[in-house]
Amino acid sequence: MRKGRNKLVLREGPESLDIHIHPDLHEESYSLLSQLNSPTFILHGSGDLDIPVSNAFYLEQKLRQNIEHVTRSVLLDCDHWFRSMPYDTMNRLTERLDGSCIHNSIDNRLYQCLSRFIWGHLQSEKERLLLTEGSDDKFIRAPSFSFSL
């Protein structure tokens, strides 16, 4: 939540819901971004009612200022927990508010995206190590990961 905004509006088609936020809940989390330097994976559900999808794009943009390998994926028709959601807006909101959405299964695309990111990074790390194998550098660092879910 950006400082200075005390209202969040959730919109889904013709439906909207205003959520008023206390000013004490704002935080300066973006300052942590300058401390990260590991390959990072940003995953977001397009139907997330907790965090706007635009935050994933904003986070990607900020991380790219310091990190070479940043990957972002948005899973269509998935909620905050990457579970499938009903197509109908009112059913979607009802499931969310009564908590029944937790019984929906986690979308398999979550695992596919994670697997692709990890294996892709391991492959590029392996290629980097092969290129430096003939150098005088006797120390080989293990790959490091940081995940943003």
C-alpha cells in the first residue's frame, strides 16, 4: 500500500468494493528492494483480492534496477493463494468472504512456473560454471535463490 492512500477500490466488471485503510498501516517496504541481489521470481494471481496485480509489475520494475535475473508470472483466474476461482464475480466475492475459497485446489500452473524458473536458473548457473572452469578461480559458489510469493 502506497503512503498517502487511505482507500482501496476493488473492481471486477460492474461491481466495486471500497476498503478504507487506517494511515498507520502504511509502510516503506520498497526500501528493502535495494538489499536484494539474488535471482528473483515474482508470481501473482490475476484475481488476487488482497494485492493488486499492478504491484507485481511495480515490484519487477524496482527489482530490475539491482538484480540481473528477475522473472514475473501472472496466473490468470487464480486468487492470492493461486487457487482457481469461480468465473462469476458475486460467487468469487462470496467464496472469498465466507472462506470457502480455501477448499479450491491450487492451480498446477503454479508448480510449472516454479519448476521452469528453478531449472532455468540452475541451467544458466551450470553454463556459467563451465565457462569459468578453466580459470584460476578455485572457488565455486553454490547458486542462491530468493522467492517472492
